Amino acid sequence: MSEPVLLVEKSDGVATLTLNRPQAMNALSRELRSALADAFGALARDPSARVAVLTGAGRAFCAGLDLKELGRGAGPIGGARGEAGPDLVRAMSAFEGPIIGAINGVAITGGFELALACDVLIAATEARFADTHARVGIMPGWGLSQKLSRAIGVYRAKELSLTGNYLDARTAEAWGLVNRVVEPAELLPACLALARDMLSVPDRALRSYKRIIDAGFALAFGESLAAERELSGAANAAVTAAAVEAARSGVRARGRDQLRETP
């Protein structure tokens, strides 16, 4: 029997979700996207789950959408995210408690968007971030084009998104993208310690304060997300599975070269 693509462990108010496709760098297959959306939906209905920790198995946090799977498809990619599956960021936002991203390795494109959907990011020293949407020819639809510039500044965001270059963990910390960087062995303990600090806050206040921060942050931000969805839907409708497959090998080769060059 094969292992589940998503591992969920609950303990003392904390739900730890682990993307579990290490052989594929935790790429978001349709199965994994569905499992992750269902898991956050279940957490939203579970009063005992007050804080979530999201991480990846193996050496990657998440390599984004499974381009190999998309490349085997037929017809246009279409849709705001290039697929008809669940909107993972919307599913994550249904959970009212804090989500801590434990970024254990590379967070690429859709995986980068998952990281940005978390409320707090703690990164291991091996973490790397990259936005290769433009190189693949699919536009972001989970908020990256708007969230990243607000997190690190518009000029740095353009540098990353218009090159597809990797951002190392220490630079991500210096730019304000992640809260802090720890050694790999300390990543989950640091995230669980932070979760316990959050659990010491009364539950109603914890959820309400998160809601207030997010609501205020989105006053002008919400319109830009709607614009992204409209524009990406039109652009992605013209992308075929064959085009994704043709781009995939070049994106992977460039990623390997950049990771080897990173000190």
C-alpha cells in the first residue's frame, strides 16, 4: 500500500500537515491538491485544531504544480490556476487559526504561493524560494503577484518573478519574507514552540485578531487579487499541456544549476 500524499498529525491543539511526495519534491498533483484542500476544510470544522503547521517531507517544501502531470494532459490548461481543482489558498483561509509555514527546502512557484498563504514563515537554512510562473508560461492565481511585492517591496518582487531566480533563506530573512531562519533539526521544534505561544492566547482572541489583521491588509489588496484572477484566467486559457511539457525540462535544468551554485 502506498503512503498517503498528505500526512496530518494532531496534538494538543496543533495540526501538523506534511506534504508527502518527497520523490516528486512534494509537487502538487491533483491528488495532493484535493487532499490538502479537504484537510484544511476538516480543520476549519474542528474546534480542537487551533494552530496549523504546514511543511514538506524530504528535501523540498513544495515544487509547485506537478508539471509532469499537467504535461501529460490534453487540450488547454485553462482556469485561473491552470487547473480545475480546488483553490488551495481559499481552502487554507477557511481555517481561522494561525498557519505556520515550516519551510524545510525549496518552495517553488505554486509552492511559493502556499508559503505566502501562511501567517508566519520559519525557514530552515536549506530553504530556497523561486517564482517560475513566467518561465513556464502560467500566470499566478493564488495571490503571489500581489502578496510578494507587499512582503518584500515591488522592485525585489519584480526581480524574482521576472527572472525565476532563487532566493536563499538568509536573504529572504533580510528582505522580511520569513520571520527567521534556523538549522534544519531546529525547524519543527521552533515552529511547535511558536504554536504553543499562540495557543496560550484565548482562542476567540487568537482567531479574531488574525481576522482583523487580514481584513485591514486586504482593503486595497482585495481588488488587486481579483484583477490577478481575471488576467491569469485569460492568459492561462491559451496555454496547452504540450507547452507546459516543453517548458518543464528547461525549468528543471535551470533550477538544478542555480541550486548547485547557491552557497
